Amino acid sequence: MRLKSLLDSLVATLSRRPQLFVSLVFLASLLLGAVIVWQMEVNRLATARAQVYAFASDRASRAQNHLDHALSVVYAMAALVRQTHGKVIDFERVVSKMLTEYPGVSVLVYAPDGVIANAVPLAGNESAIGLNLLQDPVMRAETQLARNTGKLTLAGPLALRQGGSGLVARLPIFLDQADGEASFWGFVNVVLKLPQALDAVKFPELTARGFSYELWRIAPENGQVQIILAAGTRPLPDPVRKSFSVPNGGWTLSVAPTAGWGDPVGLVVKAAVVLLWSLLLAYLLKLQLRQLAQRQSLEQQVQARTLEIQASEQQLAATLSAIPDPLFEMDLDGCYHACHAPQSRQLVAPMQDLVGKTVSQVMPEEAAHVMHSALAQAQETGFSHGKALTLATPDGPRWFELSVARKPVAPGQAPRLIVISHDVTARREAEAHVAKLAYFDPLTHLPNRRLLADRLQQAMVQAHRRQRQLAVAYLDLDGFKTINDQHGHHTGDQILIVLAQRMKDALRESDTLARLGGDEFVAVLNDLENTDASVPLLNRLLAAAAQPVQMGELKLQVSASLGVTFYPQVQDIEADQLLRQADQAMYQAKVAGKNRYQRFDAVQDNTLRHHHETLKRIELALAQGEFVLYYQPKVNMRSGKVIGAEALIRWQHPQRGLLAPAEFLPAIEDHSLAVVVGEWVINTALNQIGQWQAAGLALAVSVNIGARQLQQGDFVERLQDLLAAHPQVPASSLELEILETSALEDVTQVSQVIEACAALGIRFALDDFGTGYSSLTYLKRLRVAVLKIDQSFVRDMLDDPDDLAILQGIIGLAEAFNREVIAEGVETVAHGTALLRLGCELAQGYGIARPMPADQIPAWVGHWRPDAAWRAIA
């Protein structure tokens, strides 16, 4: 009974899952076949390895016998040496006969005391004569081994001195002496050239039979594998090995099929047979199971069909109950034929009142039009989605989104459509809220930056079209941050709300007031007859912002700074540029004292913009190496000595050519670039001094230092760094020129800098002396080495007695304070002559030399001579 029950259970399982059973039988058959094939492969591989081992053993035995026979010649040679007590007579003739008796032997060697004395045959082996085997780096190890053990040794393969490679058998000979002791006589050697020495073994026959082989040994000196003979260079796959003994070691013959041990063709054939058998068995079983399944299927289909009909009816009822939205069946005229609504409050009329009526009877005209449009679209395309309408319900106005689908009907029946009305009121309200957040400030409910941009763009279009003025006012609250910090952000927010409403009320309906963020607002004033028409509105904005705000017991007050610009302007301008202009003007209002408005000044803006562009261009010129130094010589007019040169910066502008300092230095006078450019001039001048010194020209160079650079707190330290970068240039070769007006800005600080630089060996000159205060007190405090007379006095000294008197005074001051004096602006011989008569010998100017590039200075110095009129003055 138990067996029958198991069989019935098995049949039932097979009928329910026939594919699983077929698959299991197929896999079991494959597994059994795979085991059989695997066992066959194991047997085949064992047979193949046994056969290969037999081949390897045969060849190894042949190789060992052949070597034993070939090496036995050394014993014959040793006997010959012992018989003659080491004095073999006619060695070449005797040994030549031996060669014919020992195939594979190529050379026989006679080496008394380890030094090769003769070799047979001698031809081709001359280079070996005289070789000391005991000292040769290649032979030494195995030679000493043979001598020390007294046994025959076999070395190799080795590179032979007579060319090629081969094996060397070496037998040490010891002769008995009169005292009974044996003494070392020398060696007899046998050379077996490879591969000729093993030709008799016929290793190539293995290759012809489809085998690869390697004959190898372990080298005694390093323990490495040493290949003696091999068929090819590729490693052997799992070879069979046969080892045999040779003198002082052993050799191993490794053999493996060249194509490997596998039999892919045979394996594929066996696998194919197993696969075909398994497939056939599974197919026959599948046919049997299919017949069983078909019989059971026919019995189940009737029951299944009945259950499907019942399930469809239940599913439809459940689906309708699960739909939360009203569902209708309607015709193309909008007439209700069926209605389903989980909540009657979602309908415009009770459910029983809808059936038989049209949408035009129960809905407003606009909503009915939307419904008819959706019905028509669904009838045409099969589906309609997304059309929305609003209806008055018991819960108030609601938005509904329609989804309409065409219902399948029998041929000849009137079209019917299924309508789902989804309540999207909450989504609509959320979208409206999000839209408000996107365009309005959440705190003040004023338009935000995004909506401002749109309204400003529209206002600009209207102003241009109507030929009217438009004002853009940028407003920032004064003192708001203090209130925020002292009373908290909540108080600050409340003030912003109150002031925003007041400022909005101060404007017209057509105007826009927007909050950009923080305490910044922008007002767009439309439709102005002229710019003056904005003044009352601006004053009302300022007044509204300045009104006190009562916050409980606190009475808080701020003011506003307002910048305004107008549109249209002479040049085309974008909305964001208008905002920037108004922002700049607002900043000017704050600078001017706050609680006021400031109009945007286009001329001033252009000037600032040009100044910024100039600064950027100068910075770029510095980075691109467009600045160069010219040098104007300074001379002693009496002696004719060139005492130095003044470094003068020039700008080699790529478009405008060579520019003088007056065209670009004023732009950086109050900018940090003045320091950067000044340090570049000093560094370049030091570099040039070093180049002149290397060429044999020792010439001091003076550099002009601007007020901003001189007033740097680390001026001396930075100057030391520049000097350290040029260790070959003495500090005394550099002279710094400062304007009298710059020095007098902070006499104490400048005096300290001069003293510190003097300690380094650097001299200072007071440039344009006489144009400032020229106070004796200042001159005493500023320990400059040189006074430079301004060229304005020198230029007119011949015609203006006042200038001449000033020159006399300056020269007298220099003598009184023990300062050198040098005159600028010497343009003629007459100027120089007059200066010499006043006692001023040092000068520079166009009458002596114009500023020139550095590479022209050496030639000029070599050729310059003072005018004869100057030399004639005693």
C-alpha cells in the first residue's frame, strides 16, 4: 500500500511539473555520461604517459650508453700518460687514432699541470693552447672539483674557445712518486661538441613522432636548471621525466606531446554522443508526459472557464469599489448612462438624478464644453487625459481632471465612453502656492528678484514704446543690521514687513516694489514724463523708510540710502545693467551720508570703468613682459666721467608702441600694482647691473621709488630679498630716488627707511628738489646723499633770474649740508656751462644723452666726451 501511494504521488507530481522531471532525467543522463567520458579520459591519459615514459627511458638509456662510451676515451688517455710516466711521445699521432674509435668526441686535450699543451685536432683549437684550466673563470670551478676529488667530471654545456658550445669531460691524473706518494700531474680532457656529440641518440626522432623534449641538468655551481638540448623554446606541458647518471651529477630527459596531452577531437565526439543520447531519452519521456498532461488539461478547462467568469464579475465589483473618484458611462452627446461615486458630495447632483441627463443640463456652460471636448477626443483617438474643469459642489468649488477612454461595443451599437473625474483641487492649490513662492518674497509678499526681472523687462519695453521715462531705484536700509544684532531676527523681520508695506503704499499702483533679500529693495517707477517726475516718489520712499516702527515698548527707526538710474539712455542697456547702475548710485548715497538718494553718474562710471580696465591691462603687461627699462646716463661735465644712469620704465605696448611713464604710471599711483611694478624695476635694474659688470662695465643705476612703495612697512626687508637674489651686485651700485613731496608725507618713517638702507650700502637721492617745501629742517632730518635739481629750474635758468637764484640757493644748500647735487634737464651746452660756473658739475638731460635701451649704454660710455666749452672752464 505504501509503495502504491508513493507511485500515485509520483504520477501526480509528474503530471503537474512535467518539464522539471524531463530536465532532471536529462541532467542525470548527462551526468552519467560525463562520468563515463571522464573515466575514459583518465585511462587514455595513463596509457599515453606510459608510452611516452617508455620512449623517454629508451632515449635516456641510449644517451647514457653513448656518453659512457665516448667518455671512456679519457681512461685510455690516462693509461697512456701513466705508462709513459707523464711523457707522452708523439701525442698527436697516438690520440688521432683514438678519435676514430669514439664517435661523438670532437677534441682530445693534453693539459700537464692544468695548462693545455696540445689538442687533437689542433686546427681550429689553437686558441685553447696555453689556457690554464685551474685559473680560467669559466673552467676553474669544475677543474678544481676534478683535481680535489680525483674523479672524472663532466661540465657543460659551455661556450668553447674554439667556437660553439659543448661538453667537457676532465679526468685528473696522479702519478706515483718514488716515496710512494701520488702527485698531481695534470688533466686529460675530452670535448664533446653539441649537438653533434649526441647525434647517435637520435633525439630528433621524438620530434618526428610529435613529441617535444628537453635534456637538462642542475648546474652544481648555482643550482639553476641548465638546458643541454631542447626541441623548441616553449615550456613543456606536464612532461614525463627520466633521469640518468653522468660523471659528478645527473641529467634528466623531459618529454611531452607537442600538442599537449589532451584529445579534443575524441572528447568532443564522446561528449556529442552523450548529449545526443540524453536529448533522445528526454524527448521520449516528454512525449509520454505531454499525453498525460493533455488528458488532465481537458478536464480542468471547463472548471477554469467557469471560475474565470465568476472572478471577472467579482474583480469588476472590487475595482469599482476601490476607485475613489466618480466614474461615468456616457455617450457622445454627454448623456449619463451609468454612474458610480463613492461619495455623493463629489457630484454636482444626486446620482439618481444624473442618469438620463446630459452634461449641458447639470453643468455650467464652460464645464460642459470641456466635457464635450474630452469625449470627442477620446472617441477619435481612443483616450483623453488632462482636461480640467471646475464645478460647484456641496464642499465648495472643486477642480476635476478628466480621464476618458472609449468602451468596446458590439458592431452596430452606439459609441460609449468611460469617464473618470479625478479631484485635483489640493494639487491646484499646492501649485498656486509654489508659484507664489517662486515669484514673491515669503516674508513681505513683495515680488522677488525673479518677478522683478520680468516686470522690469516689460516696463523697459513700455517706456521705449511710449517714449516715456522709467526709473529704477535701488534701496538699502541704514542701521538695520544693528537692530537685527541687538533685538534679534524676529524683530528685524517684523520691521521689514512694516516698512515694505509703507513703501509699497508710498508708490503708485503701476509701480513695482520688490525685495531682493536682506534689507535691499528695488522700486520700478513707470511712465514718468521726465527724470524730475521721479523726485516726489523717491522722497516718499525715503520718508516711508524713515518712519519709526513701534514694536511693543520699543520704538525703532531706520533710514534708507537710495540710488536711482533712468531708462532709456544714450546707449543700449540691459535690465541687469540698470540694476548695477542703481546699486552703484546707492553706494554713493551711503558714502555721502545716508538717508538720501543719489542719481547714477554715467560719466563717472565710464571713468571708473576705464581706470579698472587700465589697471587690468597694466597687470597683464607685467605678466607678459611688455615693460622695459631705458637708461639715461649721468655724467660729471667737468671731468667727463660717466657716474651712473637713471632707470626709466617704458611700456612696449603691442598696439600703441613705446609708451612714456606719464601715460600709465598715474593710473597705479594709489594701487597695489605700484609696489609690484616698483619691485620689478629694482629687480630688472639689479639684473642689468650684473650683466654690465660681467661685461667689464661698472655703472651705478638709480631707480625711482614711489610714495606707496616707500611707505610699505616691509620695504627694507623686501629690498634685502631683491639684493639677495643678485649676490654678485654690490648694494652700492643701486641708488634710490624719492620725490621731495613723497618724503615729506611722513618724514619720520622715510628717515628710518633711509637710515636702514644706508646700513646696507644703498644711497638715496631727493628727486625734483625745490618743487616742495625744501625746508632746512626736513633736509637735516633726511640724510639723503644727493639732491636732484628739478628740470623746471634748469630749463629756464638762462632767461629767468628767479630760477637762476633758486639754483644758486639749492647748490649752496647742498654744499652747506655736504650733499652732492645733480641737475636734471640739461638740454644745451649753454645750460651745462652755466651750471659749471655755479659750481654744479653733475648733470643729466637731453643735451648729454636721451634715455636709451640697456644694450646701447656700453658703446655710449666708450665714446662720450664732454663739450670743449665745459672742459675749458677752470
